[in-house]
Amino acid sequence: MITIKLNGAQILFEVLQSEGVDTIFGYPGGAVIDIYHHLPDYPIRHIRTRHEQAAVHAADGYARTSGKTGVCLVTSGPGATNTVSGIASAFMDSIPLVVLTGQVPTHLVWNDAFQQVDIVGITRPCTKHNYLVDSVSNLGRIIREAFHIARSGRPGPVLVDLPKDVMTGVIDFTMPPPADLKSYRPNYQPHGGQIAKALQLMVKARRPVIFGGGGVILAKASDQVLRLADALSIPVTASLMGLGGFPASHPLWLGMLGMHGTYRANMAVSECDLLIGIGTRFDDRVTGKVDEFAPQAKIIHIDIDPTSIRKNISVSVPIVGDCRLSLELLNKMLAEKDLTGVAEDRESWLAQIEHWRKSAPLPYEQEPNGDIKPQYVIDQLYRITQGQAIVTTDVGQHQMWTAQFYHFDRPNSFVTSGGLGCMGFGLPAAIGAQVAQPGRLVVDISGDGSIQMNIQELATAVENELPIKIIILNNRCLGMVRQWQQIFKNNKCVATIMEGSPDFVRLAEAYGAVGLRAERLDEIEPVIREGLASEKTVIMEFKVAQEECVSPMVAAGDPISKMLMV
């Protein structure tokens, strides 16, 4: 055991290094000045964003595309409160983050001091756990615990509040051992008996469907899902967060499920006799009217979080365990079974699904001389990139069109704010993804509304020479809200038509990025190719049809079988 005399800031960096941290996203301030003072002494890259919310989103994008725990560092008061949207987004999407916030000295914490807020209390509902460090002697242990909690079990964000005097206090420091929390023991291994029950139902089912969520990707279970689907000829759908967990080019792929899911996916779940949910919460955007969700089906639910099982949907066979380990055991048991005749039993079911696919494909028509359809832009992006990009999005119509028309074959390639639906997510998430994957093409697809929520992060991308490509589908409105107003509010568009937006091409140039624009159909491909070929940060703006709607859609409170083709 090596003991050395260190202050709190040095201890923080020593433990971060021991946890494998190589990148921190952050924004300095008075309460963390002592931490930043020691930052150059350690081989940890720091990406200074232009806003603390963006720092959390960037750490989120980094975590999703690297497989590591994302880390951000901000100051006290408004620096800490600015992180809340990013923390809440990561919490709902189960993304492992450690958020380090500065705090006033411990003796001033409850005294209404300058830039003092109870960030532990504020974030308690949207963190997996959080800490206010009370002494430098506890600092090392707490940081190790924070990383352990963030990345284990069902992942999530952990916040650690760091008082200024704790950062300057000096002790004889010994590196604490790996965290071992007796009160926190996530269950990874599934119950063999439950797996056997599930397998029996899968073999006997005539109309089964696999439904994968974000847990498939987080658990690195994609290969096991593919193996199961192929072995039993089971069609596969996914939630928004599960896209990329099963290859979209596979003949068993149904497309996304839910409010803006494909017709064949929604109908297949509505008519199936067995639904196999893997790493999913069965949230309201997927289920629609709960009483009529998969009404004919027995349901198997595999999830590492026992509180997610039966929370929204009753299930026949609950399986608590890591998705990958559960599927590995299931596939091992499956390999010992005689599957003669199973594929033939599924032929009529797959034929019915093919009929649904042909009778109701995703609807849009690009007229040769008409306005640019946003779906066409994404179609062309997919064709030109051959589906190989990491794609981030903001939130709104463009997010749904990306889910529908950019077909993801690989996990960790689609990065979006699913549960919280946080506008302003896409650009900083793309920064994090590009830092994590410098050799990959990273494209942020946004709208003219969402992009302006964190557009200042163009400076971060340019400063760090990140060749991110930003596609803005500019329909001059807040498209998703306008769509709802159009359909359900007699087309009374209140506060959703966007006036006064900037010239995005000139704005890109002002930041030192490249700005391109397409206003006609014949300009789309040249703009995409020129933008992708650049080694710089690029904005590609496409002036698209204003009143185009995402279709199909399911109205709030309706079953997913009742789709509007708008």
C-alpha cells in the first residue's frame, strides 16, 4: 500500500485515472478552480463546452459510443443547475455518467452563500445515486463508489458534489480498493427455471415477436438476439432506444414499434401470441393504450432492473438478469433442443407480416418538382453513407424520420434522447461521440428549432477540430408540436411557426465551420457529398416542406393497432 500526501483535487484525479477516465467534458468556475489547477498534471483530456447542459450531453454521447462511463465537471450554483436536463435525460435512458459539481466550502453549504444550491436535493429524483462529500478522507472511496454504481446493474448517472474546502484539504492518501457495497448487489445471473419456461413458450408459439429495448445495446446482447431470432425464425422489433440492437437489413426486422412505428411492427405485436421483451421498459410511446397492448400474447420480460418488470405491462414469465447472460443461457439450452418443424410453423406468420409490409410501407412521395421532403434527405444520407455513420439527433419530427429512414445495422450507432426527449441534445452528443470515435463519421440530424437550443457548441466542435456533420431539416416551425396542432387542434398553430431564425450558412461560417445549403432537389446529393468530404465541422441546411407530417402515428390513448396515416 503506497501512501502519499495529496490534496482533494489531486486525489480526485488519481482516482479518476484508476477508473480509466481519459476524457472529461466541463466548464470551469470559482468553486472548481482548485480542481482545474491540477488538471494539466494528469493525462486526461478536457473538452470545455460553452454550456454545462452541453457538457452532460457530450459525456452522454461519449458514454454511448465508447462503452465507458462519461464524466463531466462543472462549478457550483448555476453551473450545477444547468446540468439537470442532461442528467435527467441520461437517467431515463440508463446511461452511465459521473457528474462532478463544485460546491461552496462545507461550513457555508446551508447558509445561502454565493452560488450555493442544494444540487444533491435537486437531482435526487433523476440520479441513480448522489453524494455530498463531507471530508477529504472520504473522497477517494466515494469517487470509486460513484463509478461502480453508475456502470453496474441498470446503468445511470451519479452526481458527486465537491465542496471547495474538501478539494484543498490535504491528507496522507492511499488508493481505496474497488467499491464493494453490501446494500447494492445487482442480480446478473438469470434463474435457470425461468429461462426454461421462456424457452418452452418460444418453441410452442405460432406468432412470436421479439421486442428489444436499449438494454440490448447496453448489455452488448445484440449478437445473442440475432442468434435467437435466426434459430427460431422470430421477427424482431425495437423501441427508439433499441435501434441498432438488431440489424435493420435482416429479413426478420420489423422496424420500430410504437407511436411512430411501422405498420407491420405495430400490427405484429397486436396480433402475436408471444411477445419477448428484452431490456425494455414498455413505456407509453411503445404500448399506446395499455389494456389493448399485445392483447393475445403471453409476455416474457428479461431485464436487469426488477422494478421495470410488471411496472407497466403484466407479464407471464419475468426474468431478472443481465440481458446478454440471460440470452446466452437461453441460446445454450436452445441448442440442445430438436427444432425440427419450427421454421415451417412460422411460415404463415412471416407471410402475414410480409403482407403488412407491402400493403402499408412507410408513406412519403418525393415529387420531382415539389418541395424537398425531409424523409428524402435522410434516405439520401443513408444511401451515401451506406448506413455506416454514427447518427445523433435532437428531438422532434427529424428524430422520428431518422428512426424510420436511416436503417441501423450496428449497436451504439444511434444516439438520441429517448425517454426525456431533450431538445438541444444532438450537437453536444455528437461532440462526445466524435471524441470517443475519432475514426468514425458522426452526423447530427436536427431541426431548425432544436439546433438553436445548444448551437453555441459549434465553437466547441471547431475549437477541438471535430469533423462533425450537422444536417438541419429546416421546415421553419416546431414540427412535431405543429403536427399535433394540425391534426388535433384544427390546424390552429400557436407559437410553433419559427420566425427570425438565423442564416445557418452564415452562422456556420461565423463560428469557423463550413456552411452549405440545399433548396432544390438536385442540390441534395451534391451538398451531402461535399459536406461529408470536408475535414471540418459542417452545417448542411435543407429547406424542406413545412407541413410534412411523421406517419404513421398513434394518437395518445389509442392502441398501437389504430394508426393514422397522416
